[in-house]
Amino acid sequence: MDTANDKPRLVLIGNGMAGMRTVEELLKLKPDMYDITVFGAEPWGNYNRIMLSPVLASEKTVDEIMLNDDAWYAERGITLHKGKRIERIDRVNRRVIAEDGTEAPYDRLLLATGSDPVMIPVPGHELEGVVAFRDIHDVDAMLAASRAHRHAVVIGGGLLGLEAANGLMRQGMEVTVVHLMDHLMERQLDAEAAGMLRGSLEQRGMRFRMAHQTETILGEDRVTGVRFTDGSEVDADLVVMAVGIRPNTALAESAGLHCERGVVVNDTMQTYDPSIYAVGECVQHRGATYGLVAPLWEQAKVCANHLAEYGIGRYEGSMTSTKLKVTGIDLFSAGDFTGDETTEDLVFKDAARGVYKRLVLKDNRIQGAVLYGDTLDGSWYFQLMRDATPVADIRENLLFGQAHIGDSGHGDEASRVAAMPDEAEICGCNGVCKGEIVQAISEHKLFTLEDVRAHTKASNSCGSCTGLVESVLATTLGGDYSDAPAKKPVCACTDHSHDEVRAAISRDGLKTMDAVFEALDWKTPNGCHVCRPALNYYLLAAWPKDYQDDAQSRFINERAHGNIQKDGTYSVVPRIWGGVTTPAELRAIAEVAERYQVPTVKFTGGQRIDLLGVKKPDLPAMWRDLGAAGFVSGHAYGKALRTVKTCVGSEWCRFGTQDSTGLGIQLERMTWGSWTPHKFKMAVSGCPRNCAEATIKDLGVVCVDSGYELHVGGNGGVKVRATDFLCKVETETEVLEYAGAFMQFYREDARYLERTAPWIERVGLTRVKERLVDDAENRAALYARFLESQEVAQVDPWAERAAGHAAHEFIPITPVDAAPRQGVSA
Amino acid sequence: MSWLAICPLEDIPPLGARVVAGPNGDIAVFRTADDRVFALRDQCPHKGGPLSQGIVHGERVTCPLHNWVIDLQSGEATGADSGCTHAFPIRVTDGQVWLDLSGATANSADDPSAVPVACREAG
């Protein structure tokens, strides 16, 4: 097969999910790099194998689970050979040969031959009516049998076996599940959860033969029954073998590629032959083989990256989680839950509600999780597990779920996602209903949260419904859905995570954005609206005195120093120190508001005044007038120190224990102008009545008679979270030091756009205490770095612009009538 | 075609934009990192957000209101979004930026030598 051009040839053997996902990832990176040929042994296009269970249960049709039809391949110039099994790989001449003689030469070969079901070689296993549960062909055979026959036996009480049994039962068959072990799904469930699962399935009419070993499959031509080693028998017109899968390595082995249990690959998904890659269930990576879909996605991404010759991704193995795709049964399992003398168990059981949760902790981290009946928090536990987040601080509420870790916003709704009607609104920002999301998922074959966001906008704004959207995705896709990859890149421009980028900036002394792009192999010439603001912040935080802030990498609010409104006007919020003002200041604000015809004047929640609806060209002059009255920018638009809210304190209040107002003003004077990963709010309350609501701020001070309590990590917005108590100090000087040190630690440690609340939940309060409270030297160093950065940060951006800085930002161009060059008239 | 002298190229910041007052509303004039210029009606096809205020990256701009990403060449929304804003012919000669606003008042087919105008709008 000659190609008409000089492009290198990529041949894919295996038209399944892993191989085609790799091709799709490759097309995203370099759509025209290869001349691509795909061989598939099955006679149809690429389909979603994980959805075979719903097809068997008649919850979906075969058409619905097709991923790519013939037209898809044609549109992308991909040659597809359906129903052609490759018989031989000729590595010397770099070509593959199919059973029917079709040949294709390759420069790069991608093996994605998947796995084969294990058929136990007991007598009778070749009788008619004995099938595996692996492909559309098997499902067709099972559906046909269910129409003509009554008794089914499923051998294997694992994930696949139970899904098959459930499907057959839904087709009206009487189903007996035979399992070698004495409890179901022993690789995913402990005995307790397995018992509850069995009880629930028995209630639905499924029968079980536990601890039974099959001796013979009975029958002449067609199967009639199964006999066990204990001599007992059961009738059967259909026997489904679902005892496991085995990586399909036959082709690779015959070509002399190194195989063990699977085709052995390195971290770049390359086999022992450098021109041959392999992905999916056929591979063995660092000793592990995988049969779930999430690891395949990660492998596909890495492999595509190397096929595109970017050469930067590494696959480091996957931690997997499992959910059972049986409607009405919620079951989640992840990690290692066997436990030993070095582990601890947290167990919750409510038999009447059918809920069981067990977390296995080791070294203060989650090592394994089994959830039955209430799996809402499965993805949260899984995330904690993968991030190796210390859980000591949240341990007392851990089993009750994320909703009980300070979140009073959405937890309760999420538990009802599956039962929600289609018209239920999921995303309140963008008005997206459950039905729209479900439809988009099936119509556009979406698999990830990012896909759903792109297509529906759900959870694309404030993000508070992310958990709900993930639940919808999980219930729609079924069990193998796994939320995010273990390592999340900053954006599509890079494969590096926030933490990696940050580490590289300090370690390699990268001081410009271009240096970051080059050192970290950015895929785009100048980033995008997601990564550039993040990089700008990281560079600024790392090199406060060396880095030249890049206005074009800031979101418009921080570039124009006002908040953009829906009609393109801006809002102006002058800083009002500690919320204390004077008649003269109020008069000045009133005059400015009238002079510039400000349509709306409003008090903010942060004890300041918001002038809304200002036309952009008016901003510099307004700032000049406000500046003349002593005002500076309130940074109400920035990922920066916002306000310090105060109550009146001991100066006026009969309950006040300290001068909360004065302390608030001191804090605001010290911290204003500092850029932070996300907005940063403070408050000082004069007594434990806490009128300044200090316990929902990023840093809150609650004055008591004997000193000052410091509270951190609160949030009153998207997700309400009360602060954690950090420590108590005795003097105002100490408050300032702790506040500065805390802000600096947050500035240096949190990811861009991560508020203090999720940051502390991620890294653990203990870590913050260790660095700030227990280690006086480190606290002093953090405080010193904060003050050093403030030396250059405390320049009023409004005064600069009122004096003419960055005038191009504010003044439109007036075109000159067809005249030759006259420059700008402004 | 009727080319209007707009401004020297250096008056538009690289990876930035300026606003030009057109006869039927604002026009956003963009400059890429490699000094190419593009002109779009300053209205996102989504909710009319001012594209001139967005972050410019590659040959695209991200709307400041809801992060739609608009192709500077065609004015079309990228990714899963769909919609289009009017693109105007624009060019640079000897460091001077020229804009053709004839399409701002009439939907003419335009000079084929100019930057292609991929989508039209009424009025």
C-alpha cells in the first residue's frame, strides 16, 4: 500500500477504546503528522466497551454506544480495515499482514490488541450456549439465548460476572451466579460490603452458589446444566464465563516482542522495539495490567504525546477505582482495603438504610475505600487517596463525607442526582439542566468533566456544581467513569501541573514567561487565557523584585483596575481602611459619583462603596479625583488583598475586648497591594460575638480579653466553610506577624485560583501549623519575605494611571477620515 | 475598499488590543505576538462582551465575560461553542495600521486581497 505523500505511516492494530483514544489524542496534537491505518478484528466501528452491560440490560442500544462511525474515519483521512485480524508483524520490513493477506507498511506501530476473556477449560466449555462477556457478539448471543431459554448460569462473581447476571435477569432469565470464593467481588469488596451486595441482589431474584467450583458443563450439543466438584448440579441453557480477562499478547509474542503477563512497555508506552508502542489492556507497565478504562485514558494521552514527538509525557501507573454498573446498586471501591497491623479502619454501617462505608488509613492517609449504598463521596475519597492528603484534621467527619467538612452548600442535593428529573437545574450560573447534560454526554460521546464543560457550560463558571456534574457524568456513563487524571495539567498548553511549573520556576531560576514556555516545552507559542495569568502570578510571587509584571497576561479586571460589568462598563471601589470613613471622604465619593454620572452607588459586603457603571475612558480621571481626596485602589477586582472587615470594638462597643477597628486598619495598611493566588479577605471582631464574621474569612481575628484568636481558611462564598483555629496570640504585633506569614505561605504554596479554604483542605491544617505556629524561625522568614515583596507591591495603580500610565488601555482610537498616516488622535 | 489610517502599529500592545470607534459600534483591533493585526466587531457572539478587553493568545482572543474563545481571523467561536462576530479587513504597511470599515455599513463582498471576512451580520 503506497502512500501518496511523504508522511510517516502509523498503523494501529486494534480498533478499540485505548487505541482509538490514542489516535484521537494524537489528532488533537498533530492532526496532519501521520498517514494513519487502523485494523480492527471486529466487523464494526469503534464502540464503548464499558457500556456493554447497559446494552445487555436493555438500558442502551448498540447504536448508542458506537463512538466513531465509518464517516468519522473517512473525514480524518484514516484508512479503516474492519473485520481484519492481523496475523503477523514483520518487524524487519516494518509491515503488518492480515489474515486475508492485506498488508500495511508502518513507520510507527501501535498495538492495542486488548484482552481475551479467560475460558476455564472444563469439559463442555466448547458446547453451544457457553459464551464469554466481552464484545457485541457475546452480547448478541446472550440476548438471543434470553429470548429462547430460561436458565442462565454465570460463572464468576466479580464485577463483570455480576453485570452480566444482572443484564440477563433484566431480560427475564433465572440467573445463578457461581463463585469460587465465599464472597463476591473479593478484589474490590470486603466481606461486609460483599454480604450486603449479595443480599440486595438476592432480593432482586438472583441466586448464588458461593464457594463452588465448576467441574463439568453438561450437555450433548447445547449446554443443559453445570455440575460442581461437590457433586451438585444446576440447570442451564446458557453459561456465561466471566472469570477474568487475560492480556492478548499472542501477536506481540509471535513478533518477538518482550511479553510477560502483557506486552511490556516503559513509561512512554514504548515496547522493546522503539518503533512499536502499545496501550490498553494488552500492556504490562511496571508489573501491572489494567482492565478499567481510566488508566487507558492516561496511557493514551502519554502515548499520543510521544507519537507526536513532543516527548514530554510519562505514564507512571494508575490507581484505579471501581463502581458496579447495576442500576439501583451503589458500590464503590478503590485502593487497598485488606488492612494489617499498620493500618486503621474507619467504619460506618447503617444496615436499615443499606449503607456501609469503610476507609482504611495508613500513616494518616487513605489507603483504601469501600462504599456501599452511598457512594457520593467515592470520588472525593479517591482524590484524597491519590493526592496522599493527610486526613488527621478532618478525620472526625471523614466518614460522613465532603458535605460535612464545612460545606453547607450543595452536599445534600448531590445525593439525589441519580433520582433528579431531567429538568432539574444542575448549574445555576449557566442555567444547565440535568437533561441537557445527559443528552450532551450521549450525543457527543463525552467522557470527562472538561468535555461536559466545553459542550454544556455546566460547572464552567463558579464551579460549585462540579460535584453534581461529575455525578451526572458518572450515572450516565456508568461505572468505569473516573473523574480527573491523577495529575492535572495547568491547561491544554502543557502537560505540567501547577506544582511542577512552580517548582521549575524557583529551581531553574526562570524569570520571564518566555523562559517558562521554553524550559517546560509549552505546546502553544504564547499560552492561553488559563495559563498566562497563572504563570504571571507564579513569576511575580517567586521574583517580586525582578519579574516585570505582564499586563497582557492579566485578566481585564486586573489590567483595567476595575471590575468589568456585563455591559462592558466598570465598577470602582475605593479602599476604605478597616471600613472606617469620614464625612469629608463620603462627600468626595458623592461628588465623584455625580461628576461622572455613576448610575448605581452601592455598599459592598466588605464595608466599602461600589460605584457601578463607569465608562472605561472615564476611569483615569475618576481615579485622579478620588486620589485627590486621599483614596487609593480597593483592589476589589483582583486576586489580591481585598478588605479587612471590622466591628467597632473596644472604642465604642460595651462588649468589645480589644481595638478591633484599629487592628483591622493596621492589617489593611500592611497587606494592601499584595497579589495572592486568589482573592484574600480578612476580618477582625472585637469579641467572641464575632460581628465582623471573622470565621468565614481567609484570615479572621477574634479578639478576646486575653489576646487574639487567629482563624484561617474560611469562606462565605461558593461553598461556605468555617475557619480552622490556628492559634492564639497576645499582642497586636504578633497578629501582624502571623497574618503576614500566613499570607506569604499561602502565596508561595497554593495553586493559582485556589482559595485558602480548598488549599488548607488539600494540604492539611497540620502542615500550616507546623510552618507557622511551631516553627518561629520559619514564621519570621515568611513574614520577612512578605514585607520585602510589599516594598514593591504597595504602589497605588490608580494614581499611576491617573498620571498617564498605560493610557492605551483606556483611550479608544478615533480613526482619521481616509487620510494618510496621522497616527492616533486621542 | 476604503482604507482608513488607524494608528502606528506600536500603539497596539503586543498580545493586546485597542478599540476603534466605528460608525456602527466599536471595533476591536488586535495585535499578535508576531505583529500581525486583526479586526473584529467588539462584540462576543455569546452575550456581546467586549472582545477588545480579552486576553490574546496565538491567533485567538478569550472574551472577558464568559471565556468564549474567538478566532481572530474568522471571528468564529472555537471549541464546542458556535457563533460568529464580524471580521474587518485590516493591514499594516510601513508600521501603519489600516482598517477598511466599508463592511461595517454595508455587507459588501469585499476585496479578495484583504483579510477574508468569514461571517456577516445584519446592519
